[in-house]
Amino acid sequence: MYLLNFGVAEEFGGVCNLRFDDTNPTAEKQDFIDNIENDVKWLGFEWAGEAHHASGYFDQLHAWAIQLIKQGDAYVDLQSPEQIKENRGSFNEAGTASPHRSASVEENLSLFNDMKEGKFAEGKAVLRAKIDMASPNMNMRDPVIYRVMHQAHHQTGDKWCIYPMYDFAHPLSDALEGITHSLCTLEFEDHRPFYDWVIDKIGFDVPPHQYEFSRLNVDHTLTSKRKLKQLVDENIVSGWDDPRMPTIAGMRRRGYTPEGLRDFCERVGVTKVDSVVDFRLLEFSIRQSLETTTGRGMAVLKPLKVTITNFAEAVSSWESQKADSVNARFDDASQTLWLTQPKHPNVDMGEREIPFTETLYIDQGDYEIEPPAV
């Protein structure tokens, strides 16, 4: 997502904002914000100006909610969450209008102010957009745009006890920032009619537009934020930066490079059709980025201990026959033959010494009692 948003702006000479849609005070933490900012910088991008927060627009969003009420486009619903859900209907049946849908503007303004003043408990009142309870798009059946939450916010403290829903705050935040292209994944395609409805009802000279694209799905890789969060919350992994996690922080610790990730995304491209990308393409891009920038090394993942019984004799024979061109030395104190090799076969990165001793380890896969015929 970072690569697409910032990449598109970079490609077409535009700018990209970094905004945190922190409309839910229970879901956002400062370390989460800090980590995202670090990830974007590590990938090699810079956002325009200061980072933005939807919470910075709460006063204006509240004023626009009042505007909708005055226009007759929003009302306070006192039904329970269960009743609202039940009355939304289904894909085959139209929804049922709330008994509070026909309340007067004055009554709705008074109730909304009571919500703001903390006179309602959580779940006892919401502000809903008045659209169409018979719409084939479930997102247009009078969606909730404000709810009561008696929770402190990490940015605004205890100032608010009502908070806007993401679908309401998103388009208006885009408009406030002068966004022209708001890029989202395909699951938000059905939300676009409400995005456009909000923009139209509030009114903007240069309205933003939402564009959707398919998610980047990699085979054998878990990408659901909800499921990844479960792994973190249940301490199955050590955190969001666990090297096993398919997060930017996790891939960074695994040794992936920003150049490799950017190359991978460029190879995959952007589409509106859901698909799954072969994990080997990601590995290829990472290897390509490491090819000329990283020194070589060795590791034995499944060690098998080997003892060279004639090591002393072999070293003695080597010392008597070695030529000046052989890049090696023998240390009598540690009984170690140090072999000098370049750190990279094609790029000058200096040299490294490899210890060769009487006891060494090879990979178990490199040894067989009965080797196959050549």
C-alpha cells in the first residue's frame, strides 16, 4: 500500500500525504504511528509536510455532521446496535426504516448535542446518514456516521465522547487535504457510493475521487491484518517486527532490502482483478537487490560434525608444497588453517578469512553413506 501510494505520486510528479485515520480511540497507539513512519522512511519515501491525523479534523467533521442534520440528510437513531443490524435487511430484502428516521431537524440537533455532551451511554445513540433503506448496496442503507465512545483519544485526550466512523471521516479528510486520487483496495469499492454521497452533500469545488485496486496477495503468506494482530496478541510471535511476520518491519529484520521490495511491486504492477503472486518472485527481487550490494557468507542449517583424522598430516603436506600465490595461513596456536577469500566474486568488497580446522560442520544433506552414482 505504501509503495503504491508513494510510487504513483513519485511517478507522476505529485505529492503523497501520510494520514492516520485514527477515528477509533481504542485501536490506535503512538508506537503504531511511529512504526509506520519508520517503515515509510525505510522504503525510501518522504510524505508531503507533516503527518496528518483524522483526529485533527474532529471539530470540522462535527460541524459537517451538524450541516447534514440541518439539511435533513442525517438523524439520531436511538435503536440498539442489534436492532439497527436486524433492520438493515439482507441482500434479498430491503431494510426497515428506523422509527426515529422522521424526527425533526430540531429534535435531531438536540439529541446529537446530548451525544456530544456525554448524556448517552455507549450503544444508546448513533448519528446515521439518511439515504435509502431499500438500496441494493448495503453500505447505503442509512450508515452510521457517529457513535458514542466514552474513551480518551491519544491525540485529543478527553475532549470527545463521540467519534466519526471511518467511512464518514475518510472522504472529508481527503477533501480537506486537497487529495485528488484516494487509493484503496477492492474491498472498499462498495463503499465508494457513500464516499461520493458524503462529498456531494457537503459540497466541494474540487472533490476528491476514490480509486480501487486489488490487494497484493502472495501465496503461502498470511496478509490479513486481523489475523496477524491475533498472532501478536496471543504472543505466538514476538511482535510486529518478528522476522516471520510479512510486515515491513519483519521483512527488514529478515534481511530484505527496500530496493528489493520496490522492484517486486513494480514487477507485479497494479490491477483491479484479485490474484495471487508466486512467493518466488518476491525472493527473486530480493536476491537481485542483494546481488551486487552484499558480501557472500556461509551457514550450515542442518549441521553434521566431521572430524578430519589426518588433518595434521594434510596441513604439513600443504605447508611443504604451498606456493606464494596461495592465499592462506596456518596458525599453530589454534591449529587453524585460515583461507582467504574475496567477500564478493565480482565486486571489490575486500576479503574475509574462513577457518578450516580438524573439526568442522557440513550440512546433513551433503553426506550420504551410499552416494548416488554420478
